[in-house]
Amino acid sequence: MIRKATLLFALLAFTVVATAPGAAATKITKASDISISISSISPQPSTARADVIKFTGTLRNNSGAPMNGLSVRLRYQPQKFADRATLAAYESDQNPATLPGYVSPTSRFDVQALAAGAQVTWTFIATPAQLTSPAIPSFGVYPVAVEVAQFNAGITAQRTYVTYAPPTVPKLPRNKLAIALPVIDQPHRATDSPLFLDDKLSQSVTGKGRLADLARIAQAASEKVSWFMEPGLLDDLTTMSKAKYQVKTKDGVQDRPASAEAASWLTTMRTALAASSVFAVPYADPDVAALAHQGLDAQTGKAITLGKQRLGALLGHEVKTDVNWPPAGMLDADALDLLSVSTDKVDKVLLNPTNLPPQPPVPFTPDAAATLDSVNGPITALVADAGLSKLFEPAAGTSTLLSTQRFIAETAMIAAEPGQTSPRSIVIAPSRRWDPNPKLVTALLKAAGKLPWLRLTPLESLKPTKLAVPRAGLTYTDQNRKDELTAKYLAPVKDVTAKAQLTSLITQDKVPSAFDAAVLRLTSSAWRNNTRVGRSAYKLVSTAVTDQIKQIQITGSGPNRTRTLAGSSGVIPISVKNELGVPIALFIDVTSNNLELLQVTPLPKDEPTTIGSRQSGTVQVRMNAVPGTSGDATVTVQLRTADGQPYGEPQRLTIRTTGYTGIASVIVGAALTVMLAAVVTRVLRRRSERKLARAAKTRESETV
């Protein structure tokens, strides 16, 4: 049979060459002189051997001269791919010698002449009966290629495949497919003020911007698609949409009007995802692994809780946090433990396949669900399929048709893998800060909802089953550690985090810190590859925290403000001014810096001092001058929160002592004695003078 086909092809080639107008022909010297594209292959998949499969596309002459003797023809191989690895190798192969070995004599389109720069639409048909083995027609994916030939000599080709899916006995299981789509960006503000670090969001929500494309996908997506949204992004967009905002530039700050486009984007997403499964990414998408390794454990739980609160409020309906998608889909045992002990408990994690590989490797597609042990009990790991996930964000210029063909082919091959008797779980998760092609993604989602061997399923419904394969455990390499936010970057962040927490602890009712979101923005995994912007944000947050701490101050402090302690002991008033809009509760520590001159009686620690909003409070501190001394001494005054943490910088007060003891007392006593004797002498002298005056007056009366 093969010999007859070969003889027929030789005769056809001879006929074409013999009749071609050789004198007028321009021979193609390089493949780039001509380009071929496929615009449609339908139906896909085909379900019967007699189905008519129509191939259409375009052929373009890229050279500067006319061409003739061209044909577009179908090459095929009647043996189906053995596995997904073979399919991937076939598509990436650029060697013309490895194209399918059979050339269809009927599935072709001849082009008599093609002018320089001209383009022609071609079409031809084929059937599964042509492309599959006539002896053993079976469910599977078969390699084909659309080739351009000149005078029957192949020039260039576009590889693809045909999926043949006739009814099978037994019936193929319908695998459960969960698709997770991320709406994650970098923080664009440092604090909650309307000052933005850049103006990228205004571009992203309009036209062909990345967020605008995500909104288009959301409008077309099935309700069974799961979405992971970062609440800080919606916070930023809400700030932009409500009122005038400012953008930080090299030259200062520029004003921007409220963004109608941001408001429209938010409305679109609220409407499109109203009935969908939405998971809140921890606020600002913190680098959980780095936080675990650098001693910022508390921030992960705060980010999860704040993310759930903010996203639910912004979308207008409850959102979930029980499934966590860590940065790059990678975590280690420390990060897993942090997630497991959060208040809003995480019981599932979405992982990159390299983070939890099968052990030993398996020749088939493993079930996506597995079980991990954490400090707080078992957690379900949902492992994304690398090949299918990559189809959702292919290289630029990749054909939507060919990506869809690949998706159909790969999922069909998974369904037909040997040994499968019950449905498996499959997870698709493109990279978390992807830049999607809405036309492509919408086509893939549409295909996923129609293929008979798939059942589109919400992500949270996937659970480990008896189909789960053994896995190697969390695989976290040295390179993964290097990819984290560094200790050098996080050290000042850790410091400002502690200071920001004080702004909550100092309040009487322990109201949440106004800097919770700001601190989390500094821990964002977005800064892994852009610490310069992260440090710029840190400076703004640090300044804002310091300014708020200074709103509670000890009044009358400073080196030039001397207070006098009259006598050997007494009280000195210490006043604290509260410029915050809430009451505060604090302790005041006063310690002597000159114990040889001055001693301080500690204030009681049973109850903190409370000071009302925008009011001042005063405490009386007893101090004692050391006997035999006088002069200036200093004391240090430190404010502390109700749990004893120092608040703000310590302040020094100068105390001037004027107490008298010892020799000084003797001198004073002697002086008092002399002064008393002088007074007595004067009193006696005056009495004597009065007595003499009365005697003289009596004698004078007697003489008269």
C-alpha cells in the first residue's frame, strides 16, 4: 500500500513539474519568503470517521517577486501520540525531516500564482478515516501539519494535531477541571492616603490594559471558574475613583482627577463575579515564606484577615480565604505552618508542580489533590498542571486556534491515559501577575466547558482521593530562598512594623492601627524583583508612623527647660499631650540619671493613666534630693503602652534641687540664733527707752 502511494506521489510530482511554467517561476530560496497560518480547523474534536474536517487559513508571499507552482497540503501520521510528552516534543520540533511522513493527495489547495506581497485564503478538507489507521481506529490525538510546497517540494509547515474522539467502551471518565484565574497587581500606594507611587493603574484599566483585559475575561467566564483577587488592588482603584488623587513623580507630586475608568472597572468586576467563587489573596500579597523566615510571623494572619474584610466590602458579597495561592505557587513547611494557624484558617494551598512533585515520577498525569501535614493538622495541596496552565499565557503571537487545539488534545490524552477508571482532578493556574490575551483565554474557557471528557468544577470542591499519587513533600530549593524578599530589605520593615503596632497599643480601646495596610504593602511579594520601589514606599510609611507617634508628647521637656525641686523633697508635674482623635492609656516611667543627686519614687503600675482625645494629662512624680547635695540633675521620662512597651523616644528633664542639710543646717541655725538675739536686744532696748520716758514725764508732773 505504501509503495503504491509513493508511486502515485512521484507521478503527481512529475506531472506538476512538467507542466509548470518554469520560465515565469521564482523559486523560493528560504522559508521566510512565504508564510502560512491556520485560521480554523472544524469540527474539533471529530467524533466519527466520516466527519468532514475543514482546514482554512492564509498564505502570504513575503518576497519581492511573484511566485507560482505553490500548493498548501496536509501531512499526517496515522499513529496517535503515545503520551503528552511526545505531543510536546512534536510541537517544539523545528526539523522538517520529522514532519508527519504521509502527504494527502486530496487534502490540498493549489495556488497558480501569488504576486509579491500578496495573500490568498486557502481551504481543504479531510476525514478521520484518512488520518487514522484504518485497521485500528481509536480515540486519540494524531499529528498533522499544513505544509507549503513549490512544485511539490516542501518549503515550510505549521504543525498541529487532530483529536479523534469516537464513543468508547467503557465510557471515558469526565475529569474534574478547576481553573484559577488571578487578579493580582503590585501595591501602588504606600499609606492609605491618596498619594500614589505611580500612575500605572490609570493605564491598566483602559483600552488594552492588563486589568481591562481581565475584566473582559471575567464577563465571559463561567461561574465555575475560581478567581483570586488581591484586595489592595481594589483599595487603590477605589481611592482613584472617589476623588482627586496625587501621583509621585521625579519632580514632585502631580494632581489627578477622580478616575471614571477605575469606577467602571470596579462595577464591571462586581457584576461579573457576583455569582462566582472568589478568594481573597492576603492583603497586598505578602511574601509569606520571607515573613516566616525573617521573624514577621504575625503579618501573614493579619494580611489574611484584612484581605477578607476589605475584599468582601469592596465586592459587596462574602469572599473566601480557605484556599491560599502563595507567591510563585511555592512555599516551605514554615510558610505552610503560618497559613495553617491564621485566624481565618487556610485548609488548601494552590501550588506550582515543582513545589510538590510525584515521587517516584509517574508516566501519567497525577491527580491534582494531595495531603500535606502542618503544625495545625492536614492541609490539602492542589497542584497545578504546568502544560495546561502555560496555554493560558503563551508566548506573544501564539495562535488562539493552535492553543485551543493543544488544549483539546492534551485534555483528551489525559482522559485516555492507561489505567484510569474514575475521574481525576486537574487544576489550571497561570502565573499570578499574568498579562492575558482575552480572546485566547475566553476561547480556552469555552472549550473547557464543552469537551465531553471534562467537567468544569469550582476549585474548593477538589479533595484528595484514593487516586492521589505519592509525592516528594514540599520541595523548596536554595534558589527559592534567594528569590524571597531579603533580610536586608525586611530589617527596616520589621522595625517600622513594631512602631506602627504601638499606635494601636497606646489607645485606650486598642483600636486597629491605621498602618496595618501600609505595613503589609511593604511586605508585598511584588518587591521581590523591585526592591527600589519597596524602599521608596518604606520611607513614606516610616515618616507617617513617626509623625503619628509624635502626636503624643511630653510637654515642657528639653535641655533648656529646668524645673525646680524646692526643699529636700517634693513633687514634679509631668504632663502629656494627646493630639490623637481617640483616648489613650499609658504608663509613665521616670528614672533619675544622677542617683548621687536625686532619687525618684516610681509611679504605681496598677492602672494606666488615661488621657482623652486632644487633651492633656498630668501626673505628680515625687522626687528626693540626696542629703548633703544640691544642684542640677536629669531624669529620663519614657512613655509606655498599657502592656509595657516603650512608646516614642525617651525625654530628658532637668531638675534643680535646693535642699539644705548638714553644715548648711548649722550655718542656717546660727544665722537664725544671731537674728533672734538681735531681735530680742531691740525689743529690750525699746522697752527700756519707753520706761525712761515714762519716769521723766512723772518727774515733770511733780515739779509743776
